Amino acid sequence: MITIIRASRLIDGDGGEAVDNPVVVVDGDRIIGVYAKEPPADVLPRDARILDYQGCTLLPGLIDAHVHTNFPGDGTPVEDSFKEGDGLLVASSVDAARRALEIGVTTVRDLGGRGSTTFNARRALELGYGRGPRMLLAGQPITVTGGHTWHYGGEADGVDGVRLKVRQLCKLGADWIKVIDSGGGTINTKSYLPSFSREELGAISDEAHRMGRPVTVHTLNANALEDAIDAGVDGIEHASFLVDETQAQQYSPAVADKLAKSGIPVTTTLAVALDCVNAMRVKDRLTEKEKHFLDDWSRMLEDNVSQFRKLREAGVEFIAGTDAGWRFTTVESLPDELWLMTEGGMSGTQAISSATGKSADVLGIGGVTGRVRTGLTADLLAVSGDPREDVRGLRNVRLVMQAGQVRVADGIAVSETNQLVR
């Protein structure tokens, strides 16, 4: 069936000016026409389905480049989540995928799940046992013994050990290789120190590239960041500058300049701090521990947005990722992530591009999705108003189309037969 979609404006995902009164034509799962004005009548078949979203903005389906679908994003500690069996983690991933799709996220890159759970979740969706976005997977993040996220099953040590782990992940079907090169929220790890030796990190990068897989690295300190750059990786997650146990940060202009010159893009993950702060602020009374938590994450939020601004000014490229599932961040958090990017100096158009066309290019799917362009997959989103004015308006979802199939219509999820799901 041919579908004709009209809207008041189009943001095509390339970062350019919006187009007024666009008409987009979809045939099956593909976009077959994008018009800046009403095309001639003989171009549009008389029996086409027409979706009219006047007053709305049409844009590509969104991409969240850093999620963890295993986890609920409700503050449950990772150690507690991993007390559950693999079956529950698969169910969590399928549910998170559904919720992401319903708010307009049509592609996610899951950068860490236990064992083969995320691969099983993706296969379940492929077989029709649920609905969700396109899933690019890393599987188990590679970490040192006892390192951050060791619970996922990705522990590996030594040059031979890390090469073997890369091959095992490729065997499972990993699209990306994720490396943990500093501590994190896992108990007994140190965020301000690198985890792998430079030789080990270089071996991971070399082996992944031999196997045709790109590599992205979790770094929370300047030394780990510099090691990752020197290893020739393809992406950086977080890019913080922690210096000690207090979670204090010290921005390094020299490392920032080196990162900018490398051309390696960074995934933002600013929403984690915002969500931690908001989770405490809604409470009527805070314990002393919670007060310290609020103070620490308030400072972290301010530092992270400031460093995001400085890194951009240095010439570093960014794509949008929320770290959804971690701490209090859910798969519905991408609009807040983009808003924080505008707080750090991006325009609304630039922020949206970081979660559409630019992200698609970095993730290697720019020839498939990420833009409203003839020949690409019909992953489309319509929202009320103009989200360039406040990107949090991306929450005002009216239409979600995934590969030509309407998944949300007028803000309500629809079934396979397009009957409303109440």
C-alpha cells in the first residue's frame, strides 16, 4: 500500500533548514518520494492511504546510541538486577524495546547485557514475539577481571584473553565491541583510573577490526580516554575527566584537542546525572546518604554539561545516547538528553541531527535509516508543534512509523491490524 504523509514541517535529519508543508510518500517499507510542496496529482495514486499531521513536525525515527535494555532504569542496583535469571533479563529487554519504539526511537545500540540475553531479545522481536526498534548489539562489554560490569560475563585479561573474548562476541553476533577501560558504578572499581593496559586495549581494537567490528570504549578519566584514542577505536562513551574518589573532574584541554583531531565521536549520556538529581528531588525527605548522592550528582551534572560545551568548542563530534537502564534513566529519556545538549550549546536542529542522521552515520547504518530521504527505510516520527524550539517536545508523539508500519497513531499504540491498543 502507498502511504502519503503530510505535515506542517519536515526535519530531514541532515541538520539543515526545515521544509514547510512537506509530503512524504511511502511504499511498503521504503520512502519513495519526499516533496517540498504538493506534488502533481499524477504522482499520487488515488487509492493511497493519507496520514495528515498538520500542525506537526515530521522527522526521522530517533536513534539512542547507548542503552542497556536488561535494566529497568528505576534505581535498582546492577548487583540486584543480576540476581534475576536470564529469562527475566530477556523479558526486560523486550519490554524496554517496546517502550522505546512507542516514544519514537526506531533504532537503539545496546552496549551491554548479560551473556546472550540481548541477542535472545533481538531474536524474539525478529520472530514477532514483541515489537521494538532496530537493535544494534554489543553483548557483554569486555572488562578486566572484577572490572566495571563484570557481572555481564565479559571478563578478559591479557592480550590473548582479550582477543579471544572479541572472537567469542563476534560469534554471538555482536555488531559493536564495547570495552570498559575505566571503573564505573560497579562496586570496588575506580572510575578515575584506566582498567586495561595499553597493549590489551590495542589488541582489542586490532582484533575487532580484523573481524570487521567497530569498537567503542567507556572512559571516565583522561588517561583512559587518551589510551583509547591511541588504540584507534571508533567511538568513546561518556568522555569524563574524573581525577579521584570524590568524583571531582579536571578538564584537560590537551586531551580534548587530541580527541578532536582524532575524529572519534563521543556518545553523550548526560541524562544519567539529570535523572539521578530528579529522582532525589521528588522525595519529601532525604536520608543523609541520599543528600550526599544528590549533591554529588548535581555537581556531576553541572560538570558534564560544562565539559560537553568545552569539548564541542574544541571540535569534538557527538552523537546522542542516554545510558538508559542505568541508575534512574529509562528508555524514554532521549528528549531530555537532547535538551541537555542544547543547554550545552547545540541548537535544537543540531541536537536532533545527533539522534538521527549523524548517529546513523556513526553507527554504520546511514544507508538504511536516520534521514527522511528517498530510498531509505520508512522510519518516521511526527510530533506536535516544532521540537526545534524545545527538543523535549519530542515527547508529544503523534505518529511512529517503523519500516512503513504504523506503530503509534495519534499518540496511541496500534496493533498489527491497526486496531487501537487500550
